[in-house]
Amino acid sequence: MNFIKYITALLLSLDPSYSDNESWTERTARMEMIATAIDDASSKATCSNEYTNSECKKIWNQNKKSIALLLVTQGFWESRFAKNVHEGKCKKYECDSYSVNGNIFHRARSPWQVQRTGMVTKEEYEKMNAATLESTTMSANVASRYLAIGMKSCNTILGTIAIYGGAGFCSWQGAAPREAFYRKINSISDDQVFAAADAKSLKFNKKNPDIVFVNDAATKKK
């Protein structure tokens, strides 16, 4: 299986943000960019693929797919991979906004809503605010570092999500639906993922109004 194609299909199978205004071709290209970034970050975190060398420092002890799907999960729940957020064009109520003298600023950046902390260098933070491969890859790698800290602290997916969410400990009520989402996308077969992406394409282009899309499967209206 081509991992980038698999992650791209998974991303395409998810419902887009209500504010996205892009053609299916444009969306496919953007999701492929995000998938490429996720592939890089998950490979680096697990020292696999192109990062299989003595210089790589492994930060994720589970398999590559597990952290890749967590990156999909967190990106979807944090921003729905919204186009405007990806481009660094957050609305006034998005991206942990705050106001100073009537001017709106945003603390969180990228689809993974990364904030400036001691774990994020100034250079990283400044660059992760655009829908480019470089920016998206950097953002995915920073997000993977946060996930790795959560797993090291809690040793569970639920705890990892809780730490990422800023709970400060391994329990957070907002983590449960995210974990359920993670378990759901992890349980479906590759064929189901690609079928769901195809179904989404049909619905997106309004070629088949009888398709009902429910994130992980396409079913016919009864």
C-alpha cells in the first residue's frame, strides 16, 4: 500500500469544513499535501522509511500508522483541516483568538492548532502559517512531538489526546470523542477508506445524489 495515497484517501473521506470553497481537484491536491506532511512526521517519529538511520531519534514506540492516524484525528478535530486555517487566515473567532486594543490575534496555527510554547521554536512558529508543503510538514512534525510527549506520559491513546488538548494530565472529557474517532478510522479496511473517498467525490461533485456519506462508509438512501 502506498501510505501517502492511503492517508490522502482517508482525508478526502472526511467531511470538509463548512467554509471551504475549493473544487474537488483543489481539495485533492491540498489533502495530498497534508498526507505527505503526515507521512514525513510519522516516519520521523518512528525512525522508519527515509529516517531509518543512526541519526534519527525515535520518539514514538508504536507503529507508524498509529501516530499518522492520530495526526489525522487531531487535525480533523482541531480544525477540520479547514482551508482558511491551513492558509493562516483564521476568522476572528478561530485559532484561539484574542484582542488587543481592538486588534484580533491568533495563538494557534496550522491544521493542528499549534501554539507557541517551549516546545516550539520561534522559527517553527513563524513558518507554520501557510498552506505550503514546507509549512505543513513542519506543523505535522511539531504536532507529532506533542503527541509523543502525551504517549510517554500516559501510555494510552486517550491520555495522549488529553495531554495534547492541554489538560496537563491523562484525563480530559474532550478526549473521549476524539479517541472514538481514532478507533473508528483505525478499524476500517484500506478498501473501505478508498471507497469512502470515491463516494465523497461523487457527493462533492453532485453526480450521485443518492449517496449518503458518514465519514467511513457510503450507503445508499433507502
